[in-house]
Amino acid sequence: MSAPRYSDAVTTGRVGEERDRAVFEYALLRVVPCVERGECVNAGVILYCQERAFLAARVEVDEARLLALAPGVDVAGVRRALAAVEALCLGGAAAGAAGRERPGRRFRWLTAPRSTIVQPGPIHGGLTEDPAVEVERLLDRLVR
């Protein structure tokens, strides 16, 4: 019997033991009202799971926290920017030309560094049995 390959261990869990978990990647969505100050409020999560062809964003803006950080912030504009991220994750005609791209390409575009008021954080990874449940768990843990 030959030694298992690394790729086999990644897809089956411990050697010889099958699992139903899939690798996923996620990034926080942060609202940075003043780039020069570097202060931010977590406002959402984008999660991508290639194996399950899953891409979703969940957002929740704590308006009081955001206004405490930056009293003059355009809250409606922040909400529009976050809604655009959610729409792009869903794909389709409502997301414009980018909505026709594959989920992985959309995830990479959404998580590319930028200097706008809504910014993605670093990409992290993990294993999940259900990406839809995982994105909600991450929203609860990191945003709410």
C-alpha cells in the first residue's frame, strides 16, 4: 500500500476516513470611514466554497457604532455599497457584467485590496459541512 498523497488527505480528512466537509475561504467586509485614521467597523462576511460552488455575502451595519466612529459618514452610501457586494455574490443580470463571471473570479475581485469606504479584510480559510450555515456563524461571531 502506497502512502497517501497530500491532496487525498485534504479531500478525505484523516487518512482512510471520509468526511463531508469542504474547504472554504472568507473575508470580512469592513467600513473604513476615514482611510487616513485606519479605524473600521466590521459590517459583513463574504464566503466562497469552490467545492460546493457557493459564494455569498451577509451584511449587517451597526449604524450607531458607525456614527460614533464617524458622525458625518454617509450611512445610505455604505448600505448601497454593501448591497452591491451581496448582489455580485448572487450573480446574474442584476449584478451587471461581473455577475456572469464564475464564483471564484467574483470572490477574488471582491476581496482584492482597495482604498474605498467598504474594504475587504484578509482572506482566511477553514472547513465546513454547510457553507450557508458557516457564513451565518461567521457573521454572528465577527460582525454582530
